[in-house]
Amino acid sequence: MAGLKVMMVSSMDDRHLPQMMTDGNERTFWISTGMYPQEILLELPQGQGGAKPPRGIQISSTGIRVLQVEASTGPAPINFERLQDVELPNRSGGLQTETIALAGGSWRYLRLRVARGWSDFCSVHKLLLML
């Protein structure tokens, strides 16, 4: 989605850059370099009156077992509030596509924390914000 910005990831592979999560193409992806937890910090698009409250986020991934979704309303990405923990099904390396409903809020930042994985590595192929 235009405007959804990846600000930071906790690990980096030069062949699979963080912005590949938001390019809309499931053939490109970000991949962790091992170990958990892994974090993805996202800046939400800002409207004239502040952030539009997202209804949810859609994620296409592999290897994620527990995903923690956190949000922050401040001008800087600090003081996150835990929104929910989601357990994703084991697809044995296949693509996991989940839509995670979010209660309305005027958030500026989302942090996706991969707390546990089904394997040593995880990947995120697509992130879509549902407004």
C-alpha cells in the first residue's frame, strides 16, 4: 500500500530488503537471519487529521508461529501498546496468509514482533494495511 513505510527491521539480508514486504509482490520478500524475536517497525500513512484508523493488516509470510501486534500513537515510535498475539498455522514452509483485525485507533506506528517461529527463519512476502 502506498504510504505504509518500513522504518526498521531487526535483521537484514541484502538480497531481501525490508521494503519488499510492502511492494505488493508476493515473489519478493524480507527474510530474517535467524533467532527470535524479530521485529518490524511500520509507519502508517498520515491523513490531514492524523492517522486513519486501520481496520486490519494482511500478512503473507512463512515460518511465523506467534506474531505480536503493537501500536503507538506518539510522534516517535516509543511506548507501544500490545494489541494482540496471533498464532499462525504451520504450513511446512508454505505461504501463510492471515488477516488480522485491529480495533480502531489513531495509531502512527505499528510494531510486528515475531515472538516464535515454526523454523529457524521466517519471511514476510506481503503486508497490506486495510483502512
